[in-house]
Amino acid sequence: MRVKIPQIILWSNLRPDMAYIYKALDGILLTTTSPAWTPIDFTLLNTWLTSYLTWLRTSARGLAESASLNNHGTWYDVQLCSILIYLNRSEECVTRLTSVTLPRLSVQIAADGSQPLETARPTSWSYSVFNLEAMFALARIAEGVGVDLWRYQMGDGRGVKKMLDFLLPFALRNGSGWPYNNTGGYRTDKFSRLCEEAFVKYGDVKYVKAAAAMEGGEVDRWETNWLWAPYTSSDGRRHDG
């Protein structure tokens, strides 16, 4: 059977609407012992993912996203690295992270932790949170190949945690004092979930307290992929068909 890549829905500026494929792969790996998954299913899935990976790396649109310096580039890496790990090609993931992702942070993060490529947008708040969400997803994925994006810092202290800490006080004030043009409001639902995960990763109670404040009470929700992301510790047995 020929496996075709379905039509890709594209958002503005060429970013494929496949950013959250890592969650799908997570879910698949959680169900690999189910009799509903057959060796043929995994073979077909691997064929599709390999074809999509080739498209990401060789098509004009894929190459444009690969070279993007803002959230588009971050989400591209989320897709690329999660697929590479799923296909047991972790060395290629490490190469991408160390040769592209980490150097790109010097452009993405300002000295104070703000994100100049996102704050330049009219909806500067939502895009700043959106890129941070991608960074968190990528940090989760990178853990599985021994790259610690959570605690990576440049010589001047810039890193993922500084991005989070820059946004935190504005989130707690519902955007009050935000120094950039913003026409999209100050939703904090996604940001509060990132704070919950930050508490797990950094062990600082300020994050879970902030999440509770934003959610109007005690935090009572946890996503299982924060506690166990199966693609980060796979041994190749779950999808070789």
C-alpha cells in the first residue's frame, strides 16, 4: 500500500500546522501494547513519518521553516526532533539541537529574557507565550537525547528559564505594565500550564503558586506527558514492526 502525505494546512508565513505532532507520537507510544496496533500499522506509520521528515528537510516550505529564527523555527525543531527520536534517529536530533537550536537562542532571547522577534508582533503577548510553549516542548524532547535545554544558559544567563521569568510578573498582573504593543489581550491559560511544568522541572514553588493564582485557586491538573514522555526513553521495541 502506498502511504501518501496528506495535504498540509499551512498557517501564515509557511509554518505547517503539524506543530503538535509530538503529542500524537506520545499517545501512540502509550498504546503500543494494545492488540489494536499491528506490525503493519507501525510499518505504515513509520513510512509516513519518514516521508514527512523528508518533506520537512527538502521542500521549499520546510527549508524556510528550518531557517526561521522566531517561533516558526522553534516549532519546526519540535516536529523534527520528536519524529527523529520516534524513528530511532536520535543522533540526528542531537545534531539539530546543538548546531541550530542552541545557537538560535542568542537571537531569540534578549538580555532581560524578552523575545524580540515575538514582541515585535502586534499580538506580542500571545506570540511570546507561544514560542515559550514550543521551547518547553522542545526541552522535554531534548531530555531524551541528553541535551538539557531546561538549564542551558549563555554566558550572560539567557535561556529558557529567563524567558519564563520575564513573562511571569506580567501574567500575574493580567498584562499590566507590558512594555510592548499588544492587540490580542493577555490570556494566561497556556502560560499557567507552563508554570505548573516549570515547578516540576525547576522545583521552585513560586511557579506553582503563580499557576494557582492565575487559575483562581489550587492547581489540580497535571498532564501525564510531563511525568512520563515515552519517546524520551524508548528502546526501539515499540514500533519496529
